[in-house]
Amino acid sequence: LLPFRKLAGCTLFITGASRGIGKAIALKAAKDGANIVIAAKTAEPHPTLPGTIYTAAAEIEAAGGKALPCVVNVREEQQIINAVEKAVKTFGGIDILVNNASAISLTGTLETETKKVNLMMDVNVRGTYLTSKTCLPHLRKSRNPHILNLSPPMNLNPMWFKNHCAYTISKYGMSMCVLGMAEEFRGEVAVNALWPKTAIHTAAMDMLGGSGIEKQCRKTDILADAAYCILTKPKSFTGNFIIDEDLLREEGVKDFDSYAIAPGHPLMPDFFLDLETDTLSGSQHQGPGGAEAKTGAAPDKLSGPVAETFRVIQGAMSEEHVRSTQGVFQFDLSGDEAGTWYIDLKNKGGSAGVGKPPVAADVVMSMSSTDFVKMFTGKLKPTMAFMSGKLRIKGNMTLAIKLEKMLTQLNSKL
């Protein structure tokens, strides 16, 4: 075997490997001639998500690896046990476990249905724990065993809990598995966590961010390269919480544009990483201060950037916006210009103004008045504001994404 094919003959057990990040890591290892156990639940084509364990298996074989597709819902312990037994029978052991399967719901405590809470706790925490537990006896027999969890560094800033408490608890649960198991199996099995610095373009991201979001994302390749880097290190490399870009920089990678979906476009920072978002959003839009305010518009008695923004919005609103959006938005603003404002893009020709909307709001957004103005002048992307904890959204997420589309159209007017 050629010496640079570092994972040749190694067996990787990857959960959620039928698409996205899991599949990207599998394909990277397959190029070395690795054996991949695709432990995922999609056996029949999903109505909206790409790929099954069988299509992933075909891609892995085409890339030079050996594939064993196994139907595994990590919520079912017996399915994990069966797949691990089958993997050992087929390939003679397990060298690497990648805990990638994950469920996400970015909802507040009162908006998160119990079944969603159960799903996130079962898949993210319990699934990771049980898959690790089942693989560990086999990993201990390997020459250079690794467990890699796709989970973030634990950042206990309350900002990361307040908007999606259940999701955060479940992802940090995966990170705690790294913390505990790295110590428990030190010298025997390496256990590390990997997390992207920016949003990564996957089917999950499309679901969360809506169309156009991919421009702010990187390709899954960056995580595949970072994972490969970790999994080829000696087992003494353990207990680390690794950020993809930081590791690859240390390894000498200089060109990160090749990982971007749209090179040069501002990237959205991923959850749980404290970054001043404005440094990443780098926008060139003119503020509404320079725009002509139309007469007879919203509350003329009020002055200040927020009132000014609403005057512009009201002037720019069209039947087309109402037809394409069909939503009522309420803004609860704090800070300099605290107060409640609304935009009605559902009734008649639409309206905007101060106070609560004339009908019940479909979406309530809470943020500081400064960030609100930044959001409406294109200096702060709503998705970015949401992911960095500056914006709270209650209600219909799909409508919130539609508003982002409308803002893009408005910005050309501002």
C-alpha cells in the first residue's frame, strides 16, 4: 500500500453518512481505500432530502472505498448493535467512529414541541453516547482508534442558550461525551470534537436558511479535510475541540476561497462561536438616512433611525410584496428607540407603523433598535443576526425567511 494512503484498510463507522457532512467525510476516507459503514436511517428515497444509504454506498465504492450500508436510527439501540456486529463481521473490526447524525430545531422553550425535544436529546446526546459505547470495545483493539463527534466547543455564554435551549443542551451533550470519554479512554482511544467556523451548505442548512443562504456558506469539503487531518493523527491527540479553519491553518492551508460556495461573499459564522458578526457581514448598502422619505407615511411625529426606516419601508411597499410574502411581522425593539412596530404584508396594499399590528402577528422579532436599523440597511443579515443571538424569532420561521428576501429587494431602493 502506498504510504500516503493513511486510511487504507481502516474501517470507519459513520452515523448520518447518507448525505451532507457525514457523506463528505466518508468520501474523503474512501479515496484512501477505507471501509465505510454507512449507519443512517434513509433506506427509501426521502421526499425532500437527497440520498439514501445505497446511493451513498455507490459513491463511496466509486471513490475507491468499500461500503456497508446499514439502516440505523441511532434512537434504536438494537439497530446500533446490529450494525456494529455486521461491521465487525464484514471488515474484521472498527477503527474510527464518526458521530455525525444530528437533529436540529432552533426554537424557544415554549415553541419546542416535546417530540422535538425528545428527538434532539435522543439523536444528539443519547445516540452519540450509545454508538460510542457500542463501538468502544472494538475501537480498543484497533492500532490507531478515533472517535470524532461533530459538536461545538462548550461556550457557556447564555446568548447561545436563550434562543434554542433544547438544541444547545443536546449539542453540548455531544461535546460532554468528548470531555468525559477522552479522559476515560486516554492512551487507548482518541476522542475529539470537530465544528465548522462558518455555516456549511447542506440540506439542513437550506431548510434553516432558505434559498440564497448557500452564498454565506462553505462546502462540506472543509470539514472532510479537517476530519481527515484529525483521524490520521496518533491516538495521543485527544480531548480537543477543533474548529475546522483553525486546524487547517495550522496544517498550512492558506487558500480558503476554494471552500466557499461563493468566493468573496461574506460568510455566516456558525452557532456557539463568539464573533462580532459585523466584521463578517461587510456590506456596502446605503442606509435609509439618505433615502427620500415618501410623504403621508408612517408616524411623522417620531424621529430617529427606526422611524426613518419605517417611513422608507412604507413608501417602498408594493402589492407584489404583499402577494409574495403574506405575513404580518411585529418588532419588539429594545435600546435607544425601544418600542413595538409592525409591518403588515398580508392585508390590502400592506402597511407599516408604530404599535402592535392591526391583526395578530405571524412572526414576532425581538432585537435592539440599533441592530434593527442595521438589518434593514443590509449591514446585518437577519440569518446572521439570528445565528449570533442578536435576533429572537417567535412564530413562523418560513415567513421570517421571506422577510429577508423582501429586505434584499428593498435594499436596492434604499
